[in-house]
Amino acid sequence: MDETTNRSWYYVINNAQSGPVGAQEITALIQSGRITRDTLVWSEGMATWLPAGQTELAPQFAQVPPPMARPPQANNGAEGQAASIGACLSEAFGLIKKYPGPFLLGNIVFMIISSFTGGLLIGNWYAGVMLMVRKARAGEPVEFGDIFKGFDRFGLVLGAGLIFSFAVGLGMLFFIIPGLLAGAYLLYVVPLVALEEMSIGDAIKASGKMVEGHLWNHALFLFVISLVGLSGVILCYVGVFVTAPLIPIAIGLAFENNRRASGEIRP
């Protein structure tokens, strides 16, 4: 605790950033179980947000008993995924409300640009949105120009987006379910290439690893956010400029929630 006594800490619980708190309060939060080993925390001098168990707070968890195991029948994966869908959409609307310039105007500009390329830039569009999501989650300022960060690593991000779109589109030709399953398997390819700087091949493997055992849940997630995202078409197509950004925002939020689940992802 010597090094933590003069530190102020920030932490994320239920997708909401809190803090700063001092050493005594962070200790109390750990002992009460509100902050776990997997809770994202940040303090001055840290390059990025990390799970508390990977920081100098780690020794404090030795004094905290592990959570009581739940009976297998009490852990319903479908219910957990349904809750994450609602949480991601709720946070996505919150981000648009908090940063309307970058998330609305920025997306409108990029969608107009993308329309002249026949949708080929979908990966670059998604990458820019997901970068803004990561910055917002880290408490960093989100700016209008961030949407164009999707042009970084242009060729690889473009390729990742085309692979995702092609797989979903081809699957849809063989009824809806194969397309959703293909999209679910490749759901995290774009952020892995754009944000984790992976090659496309490694990103495909890592995305598959992240959804392993939960492919159907991720297919349901993709189906629901796609319905919500495209619902703006009902309003004479104008509403799509508001709802369409929800798709990459929600995927970006899901990625940030799950990016530590695969051992192939670099911290």
C-alpha cells in the first residue's frame, strides 16, 4: 500500500467511470467486493486502463475471499447476453447524447463519403467509431476528427471490413441464420485489426476465440443491434443517420467488454 497511499484511482463499474478516490476508499471498495480483480482501474502514471488484479492493487485481493460459486442452473448464458445487449445499446445512446458532434455529425459525414464508394469503407467507418468508443471509455476527450482515424492502417482495416461484410452478405444468401453466424464469428475482426494492430489472419482467429462457446449469443446480439440500427429507415431514411451509428458503437462497446477474454489479444 505504500505506493498507493498518495494515488488517486478511477474505476469502471457497470460501464460507468467513477473516481477519483483515495487509497482508503479504493481499499474499502475492494473489501466490499464492488471492485474485483477484473474491474478496470486507472491511476496517474499508467499507460492505459487495466484490470485491478494486474496493478499494484493486486496484493489487496489476497485478503478478499473469492465469490461464491453459483449453481450451474443459475447461470443462464442467454439471459446474460440479453442483458449485455441492453447495456450496450443503453450506453451507445448515452455516448451519442454526450458527444453528439463526433458520434452524429462525424458519422453523417463519413456515411456520405462511404456512399460514394458503394459501402467499401464500412471497415474504416467502424474503426473510427470504435476508436471514439475506446477514448470515451478511458475518459479521454472525443473529437469530431476521430472518425477519420479509421483511415489509419487503411488497407488492412479496409480488408477487414470487406471480409466482415462479404461473410455476412454471402451467409444471408443462404437464409438469415448463416449470415448472422458468420457475422458473429467475425464480429471483432475490425477492432482487432484497427485497435489492437493485428494482421487480418490473426484477427479472424482471435475474433473466433472471443466468441467461442457463445456464437449463438453473439449472433443474437448482431441481429438485435442491426434491427435497431436500421430502424431509422422507417423515418423516410433520415432517421438512419441517428440509428445507423448504433451498430458500430454497440460492437465497439461489446469489444471493449470482451477484449480480455481471448488470450491472443495483447493487453
